[in-house]
Amino acid sequence: MQRLLKRRDFLFVREGRRAHAATLSLQARRRERAGAVEAAPPASETVEPRVGFTVTKKEGCAVERNRIRRRLREAVRLSGALHARDGYDYVVLGRRSALDASFATIVDEMVTAFGRVHSERQGARKPRRSADEAVR
């Protein structure tokens, strides 16, 4: 898997699908064929998925943020090879709870997040009932 390094690529992925978990949030977006981030490759060539990692300063000092990033990078290496799709860009946002969580938990949440961003929605969400309807 290739790495996302440029800000415009991160901003591009931000508009895609999202899946949240306790230790991470995963954003995914299919690279568009023409006019977007990169030109379309030949039909016979597969486009390798790209992954970027980010951890905000509110998650801790630089040492803690780097530790979170390393743990998430390894989880993507193990689970992403099976679940990441060609032609997609992914951004993994680290959460502070990734410091204390077991590595198996992080990998499980990563696999679940990949499943959520690639699942087809079964339908629109049910509308919430207003307070007036709840009383009836």
C-alpha cells in the first residue's frame, strides 16, 4: 500500500465514507477516474490503495501521537492487505484510546471499519421521532 502525504489528498478523502470506533476513525473515498486527484490508469493496470494517518494534538504529546500512529500503521498493514480495495484512498484518524487498547482490539476495529466503509447501505436511516410523537 502506498502512503498519502499531501494535504489535498487528505482533504479529498474527507468527503468520502466514514466509520468510527473507539480507537480510530476510518475515512475512505474512491479515486475518481477523470479530473480529480489523479488521471485514470490504463484499464489493465490496477491502482494500489493509498493510506494516510493523522493524530491531532489533543490526543497527547508527540511521543504519544507517534505511538498511536505506529500502532495504527501496523494494524492497517495486517488487516488492510485483506480488506483495502484497489482504487481507494483511506485516512485513519487515531484516538487516544489506541494507546491503552490491546493490539487485537485495534485490529478488530480496523477490520470492522473497513467493512463499514465498503458496505452498501440497506436504506435511509429511520427518521427520529420527535418529543411529541414519543409521548403519544
